Amino acid sequence: MWILHLRKAFFVSVIGAVCVGTFASQSLAQESSDDCSKETCSAKAHNYEIQGDIELAITLYKKAIELGDLEAYSYLALLYQSQNNTALAKNYFQLGCDKSQYDACFNLGTFFELGRDFIHAQKYYNIACEKGSTKVKANACHNLGVLHSSEVAGLERDYDKALRFYQIACDLDNPKSCGSLGNFYEKGNGGVEKDYARAFELYKFACDSGEARACFNLGTLYDRGYGMKQNFKKAFEVYQIACNAKHAEACNNMGLMYDEGLGVRKSPQKALEFYKIACDLQSLVACNNLGYLYENEPKLKDRQKAYTYYQMACDMKSAKACYNLGYLYDTDEESRDTDKAFKLYDAACGLKDAMACNNLGNLYDKGEGVAQNLEVAKKYYERACELGAELGCVNKAMFEKNHLRIDRRGNNKK
């Protein structure tokens, strides 16, 4: 879709000047439409669109349609869409699609998807996927793959269909679909067996084609040693490519590698730099990691910044950050605040953080930040145990035997 840079209009107080300008514009529109052909009207319209003369651009696109330029239906619809005239945009996409202009069918699918009407989006993507030109077909089939691999209103997740559409699009060299197909082989979804070698090939193609997400996934194969010998240096290299393309989790992983000295020389300062980039890109994991770095790294310790970044990550629904922030409030010797600790542990436990559930049980157990309630305490210990916190299991067992528990600092107390 073209992005228009519309010029600001300066109003003139002399009415006559405005009338003359309008008449001149109408004359120019008539002259321009009379002076263009099926092959040139759309190009002229596009030039006027860029210049900000929307009225003249519309006139010329309509003239192009009259002369039989089917692509002009999409051009005109996209122009109306850029002007927030969704009714006319939809109308011209539909008219173009009805005349077998499959770019218009694809754009109509996108129009419905943006409006969260996934049933109609699927209908028009199917037409474009089946009948469109190579590029349109690839993009439409890819979008069908995305719809079927997601849980969206009106459509059930269907990995078999998603796999089929991704395969069609990947065969047409669509890098996004090849990357998504790689994920199927890495995870073993859609009825395919796990095949790290095939996943590697698909990620590599997509990454080499500029697909940042595929570069990130390729990095994780190197990082974890899936289907190959673990190679932190190669992981770092492809994470760097993805991070340069503003892939937040790739930047976070670079920070983690500097933090732990994996494939690069350990550098808390460089870790901070990449965590910050990733956090600014809305990675909740990176914001939490920043908080942890500011809380624990001797050369960077800044408790107030730790609070700030934990809060940012918690606001983004990071269970670990809500727990970490709750723990700070719970254990701050200078300004302990069990009320805030309780609320944060409660939020983290709701997000399935096992230790938060354990600590919430501890607060109910001792009546700190909340009225003492031993039955509720027991339930939270049980929940912590179910979620995999060994301490929760120990507390549950000890609670049941003589109401003895281990508190969140590791002390045996009655």
C-alpha cells in the first residue's frame, strides 16, 4: 500500500481565489483524464496521489477502470483505504475481485482480516491462493497458513491445513512461509516428525532472504544444539542479523550471551545494552532481565531501576517479573511492603509462577499483607507444588504435618 504524504492546505481569505483554484483543478482533471490511456492513467494517478492531489488521482483511477485497467480497482481501493473511506475501499476491492483481479481478492482478504472477520478473510485468500499470480498466490497461501495455525474467531486451529498452505507458499519461495514451515519441522507439529536438519534448511533459506524471525529460530538451533553440535558463536552471529532487523527476542538473547559469556567475552555492560534494546522493542523477558541485572550485578546495582524494569515487565504480563518485584518489596530491609508483595505474588501466581504461589501461601500462612488463613495457605502450597516448585511440595507436606513450613527465605519456622 502506498503511504501518502499529504501537503497541508493553507486557506485564503479571498473567496474569488478559492473559486479560481477549484475551477482550475476541475479543468486539469478533465484535461488529464482526456489525455491518458489504459496503459498510462494509473501511472498518472499515482503521481498525483504522491503529490497529494487526491481528487485528481481518484478521477484518473476511475478513468483507468473505464478503459479496462483491472489493476486500477485495487489502486483506487487502496487510495480510499488510506483516506479511511473503508466503505468505498471495500467496494472497489470487491468489484476488482469479481472481475478476476486477484490482487483485489487478496487485498479484500486483508481488509476483512484487519476487521477481524476471519471467515470472509479466508474466503478471499482462498481465491487468491488458488488463482492469483505467483506473488499473490504465495502471499495469500501464507496468510491462510497463519489463519489456520492460529486460534481466531470463527476458525478452528488446523495444523494440517496450515502445513499445506505454508508448503505451497514456500515452494513459491515465500520466505515467511519457509520460516513457518521450519517451525513445524522443529516442533513436530502438523503431523510431521521432528526433523532438525529440514528445519535448519528452511530457516537458513528464510534468514538469507531477510526474514528476521527465521534468523532468530536458526540462532536457537545453534544455541541449543538441536540437530547439530552446539555452537554459541554461530548462534550469536545469526541473532545479530535478527537483532539488526529489530527482532526483540534476538536482541535479548544477545544480551543473555554477554551476560553469561556464551560465545563472547562476558560483559555485563554489553548485556545491559542489548537487554535495553530488546526491552525498548517490548520484550517482557528483556525488561525482566534488565531488572535482574540492576538488582544483582555488582557494578551496575541500582535498586530503583530494578523496581522500574520489573514493573515494566510485570505490566506486560511477565510472571517472573511480577514475582521478582514482589520479592523485592517482600525483602526490602529499608522499606518492606507486604501489601504490594501480596498483590504482585498474586498476579504472578495467576500467571502460573510456581514460587509466587508458594510465597503467597507463606503470606496467608503468617498473616502478612493479608488476613491469616491457613486453609488458603495450604491451597497455594498445593498450587505451587502442582506448578513444579519443590519448595511448594515441601511446604505442603510440612504444613500437613504439625503446621511446620519453610518460609520464602528458606528458614524452618512454626
